[in-house]
Amino acid sequence: MAIFRWTLIGASGGEVRTTEPFESQKAAEDWMGVEWASLIDEGAESVSLVAGEHEVVYTMGLREE
């Protein structure tokens, strides 16, 4: 079973930080649903959901288009 983490990406495209691990994709997505606005305050413009060590599941922006 894969562990999931979010990688926070700043406006310049560099990594801001990664989150704590989540035991499922659903748990990671539920957390993001609550925390996304505070991640913008940290300087993140987008996030990538990563499974395991390096497999990017998807990337999405944090701001409304």
C-alpha cells in the first residue's frame, strides 16, 4: 500500500515543502479540502499528490481560475 504526500509548489516552480504522510489518497484529498487556503498563505500556488517516493498522481492549482 502506497503512502501519499502533498508537495507544495511556489510561484517560481520550486518546492515549498511536503506534508506529513497519509495512508490513503482519500485521506490526503480530505486534508487538502480543509487546508488549501492556509497553503496559499504559506506561499504555495499549486500542489502535487505523490504516491510512494516519487510517483506524481496529479498536480493542481490552489487558486480559482
